[in-house]
Amino acid sequence: MSRLLKHESILAILTVLALAILAMQSDKFFTTDNLLNQGRLMSEVGLVALAMTFVIVTGGIDLSVGSILGLTAILLGVFWKNVGLPLPVAIGLAVACGSLAGFVNGLIITRFRVPPLIATLATLALYRGLAEGISEARSVRGYPEWFFFLGQGDILGIPVQLCLLVIAAITAGVILARTPFGRATYAIGANETAAHFSGIRVNATKLWIYTAAGFLASIAAVIFVSRVTTTRSDMGTGLELDVITGVVLGGTSIFGGKGTIIGTALGLILIQALKNGLSLSGVKGDGTIVVIGVVLIVAILASAIFDRNKGG
Amino acid sequence: MTDVVMSSRGLQRSSLRRFVGNYGQELVVLLTIVLLFVVVGSYNPRFLSETNMNSIFSGNAYIAVAAIGMSLVIISGHIDVSVGSMIGVIATMAGTLAVSGYPVWVAWLVPVVFSVVVNASVGALVAYMRIPSIVVTLGMLSVLKGGLISATGGAWITDMPPAFMISQWRIFGIGTPVYFMVVLTLLAALYMRFSGFGRSIYAVGGNMEAARAAGLNPERTVVGVFALHGLFAGLAGLLFATQLQVIQSTVPPNLELTVITASVIGGVSILGGTGTVIGSTFAAILFATIGSALIFLNVSAYWLRSVLGLMILATVLVDMIRRRRST
């Protein structure tokens, strides 16, 4: 456990350092408005990253989350505008379809024993393709005013989706750290065969996790549509890489068996702070991507060196 | 039937079966390509026209070349998700050098050397520092992509000297990229099959500790594999750069996924240790053929990607069922 927390403490120090430096660079950074707005912007990636933490802890990966987001967004628009369903029903149906997409991932991975990387590589193309085919590059707009509350509104001054993210993060953290389901998740990642022979329902657990990834990607889609007030089939392209970067930066081992929700949260905050702080101090958007890449490599390198010194 | 009375026909059949067993995935992909050509060609003969053949083979050769390197990486038990960004960087670098008045060979050589050096460094981080390759290359993806866009601002490069445009030459009426694809695939296949280093890649990917116990140096092998992968990515970048009259200075979207998928569909197991580079080249051709066939079959371009996704899924499922039956 102390080794697990080691990475998180390095990360926490890094985050505080980054926040301090960024605050000195620009006096606009440490304002309540800016910080809350950043919270709004990281909610979509954050929600998906919670499920991705579980996926990666089992030793798997899900590359299709960005495509599920795009597909759900398109379905939401089509169900509402073209099919003519009431918006709440359209949202419910679209989220159900997105969850089904995640369930299908889980089915391919557990029933057919296709490695998760390959299975979700294929569904990445498939789901994005469905989104493109269904939408035929038409965007849907003109949603009713109340719908924008989810993506643009506030509860007691805090962005709605940030409240959602915090609740979801606490729930996910408790499930992973404190329940039999969480322990099963770690056991599968540490040694799947051993987990199976210890009576853990490996396939059912994985199926739940991949379905949850689909579900959270769909919720992120609804928030995304509500925030930008339109649906397009290319929504969420490349989301998977942002999400995986956050999770891995947070100390979750890509080999499975290790990782915490706190780590993921710290990873996400660090990335969002860097993005925002650098752009406030005049670095162009693409320059910040470079910094995030470097931070990812350096953070993992540092924890690998610490780990080795401790082990050796 | 016992071994003793096995007739010559039985022997033949068993060696055929072994061939199918060893190269099953490659054969499935090849048969699919042939089938597509026959079916779509009889529906619309223009599918088999020289122009379309050229666009299928020449236009996608760079994907096949990049997939050769990717196959080596995956066979060694690793992965590179940054190859798409690398190809974008190489193309822009080569184009910039070419229009800045450097000799053509400099414009070709410098980006390739850059790619080899960067990938070898990635290999060193993976092999000696024990950082998972997906993490290092994920970071590298951001660095290359962000670096490229912030350095160029997305400006297009045009007016490259004709001598630089390696992809646009023709020998006996066939575009140079096709020669690159065929020759590099054959060389890599022979190298993987017969050279000591080639076989050590399989050994390291199959079981790293066993390879070490057998006297191999797995770390050095991994660095070598990434350096070779850098070479193939470099060449792919040059083919990509000189394909059109303009270089867009951006990262081609989803290129890394296309390249990885080509390797995997071609029969390279993502678990490492098995697969051939011939399969990945076949798979790259298959994707190009599917894409072109859909256009000729009047399938709406909007549905193209979902059909491709379904095909990938079908190939993978068939492969998994076939593998399960053989074990």
C-alpha cells in the first residue's frame, strides 16, 4: 500500500508545484471563476477516466470510448429530431445504446477471448463509423433551453457536471477501494487465472466494467452536447488518449492490478491545470500537448526509478 | 492411420495442413482480397482499371511499409501508438528541407535518421527503464503531434522540387511506392525468418526470460526493433510526403490505428511472439481494397468506416475461433 501511495504523493507534489508556478505566471489562473470553469471542461474526460481506471486495473484497455461518445451524441440528436421522441426519452435511449456498445465490447472480450486492445480497436472504427453513417455529416441543433442546464448551468455556483463528476468519483473510489467488486477488479488484474480459481466471477466482473465504460462515455456525451449545444459525428475523437493519459499519469499500472481513483483524479487535475495555465501564460494550445506528453513520460520514469530503488 | 503407413498423399495433405495452420491468417486475408477483386470487378469492371489499381496499391503502400515496422514491434511484445504522428513529422520535415533548398538526399536522409534516433530512444526507455511501451509512445504521440502543429502552425508546404517527389516516379508503369512495399516486405520477411536477430525478436516477444536464459540480450533486441521500426516509419513518411503536390503539416487522423490494425489483422498476435510481415502487408492492401470497393459498389462514403470496423471485427473473431480450435 505504501508503494501505491508513493506514486500518488509524487503526483500530488508535482500538481502543487505546477499550480504554484502557474499561479505566479498569470494572475487570472487562481480565480474562482477560472478554476470552476476548468472543472467544467474536465468533466467529460473525468467521467470516462473513472471507468477507464477500472478497465486498466483489470489489465485491459478500452480505446472505443471516444467513438461511443460520438455515437451516443449522434443517436441523441437523431432520436429527438428525426424520430421525434421527447428529449428526455431520447437521452435515455441514447445512453442505453451507449451502454450497450460498452456491453458488446465486454462480450467480445470475455466470450471470444479477443485481447481488449484489438477488440476495442475494432469497435473504435465500428462505432465511429456508425455515428458517421447515421448522421451523414449533418449536425443537430436547436435543443430546448432547459437541456443546457446540464452542460452550462450551476448548482450553488458550482458547474452541474463538476458536481456529477465529484459524486461519480467518490462512488467509484469507494467501489474500487472498499467493496468485494473492487477487490475482484484488483485480483483479476494481478492474476486472472488465480482470480478465477479463487471463485471470482472474472467474466461477469469484466462485463460490468466495460458496460460501465460505455455508460459513462454516454453520460459524457450528453453533457458534451448540452455544453456545446450541437451534435456532430466527430465528437470525442481522440478522447481515449486523453483519458488513458490521465489514468496512467495517476499511477494505474497498464499491466493491471495497481491503481486508485485518487491517483486518476490527481492525474486529471494536473493535466487540466497544465493545459489551462500554459494557455493563460501565452503558450499556444498545441504547445501544451507537448508539455503533457513530457510530463507523462517524466512522471512514469520517476516512479519507475523510485520503484526500482525500493525493490533493489 | 499410423505414421508408418501414411501414404504420400496423406503426407502432402498433412504438410498442406501445417502450411494452412502456420499461415492461416495470411491466407484468409489474401483470399478476401482476391474475392473482393473478383466480385467487385465483375460488378464494375472499372474497379480493375489501371488507374484504380494504382490508387489502391500506390496510394496505400506507405501504410504497408509502416505496418512492417509495427509488426516487428508487436512481435517483440510491444506497441507504438505514436507512429501516425511520427509519419506526419517526417513528412513535414522532409518537405521543409526540400523547399528550403537543401539537396534532395539531405531532405530524404535527415527525417529518416531523426525517426530512427527517436524510436531507438523510445526503445531504450522501454527496454532499460522498464516503462510500458504504450505509455512511452502515448507521451511521444503528444510530443510529436503538439510539436508539429506548434512549429508549423498548420501551414501547407507546396512547390517541392520534382526530384524530391519519390512517390510520383514510375517504373514500367507502376508507381515507386509499390516497389518499396514489395521489396521491403520481402526483405523484412526473409530477415525475420533467417537472420539471428530476426529470430531473436520472436524469442523475446514469446518469452523474455526464456530468451535471456538462452543467451540473448532482450534489451538490445528491443532497442534494435524500435530502431528498425523507426527506419520503416521514416520511409513510410517519405512515401506519404511525396504522394501529393502538397504536404499538410498535420498528423493524418487515426493513422496509428490503421497501421496497428493492419499488423494485427495480418496475423501478428498482440500478445507478441508470433506473426509475419507478409500478413501485415496483405492486410494493408485489404483495407485499401475494401475502401475502394465500397466506392465502386456505390456504398455511401459515410458508411465506409463502419463496414471497415465490421470487417476488422469479423477477421478477429474468425481468427480467435480458428486459434481456439487448433489448440
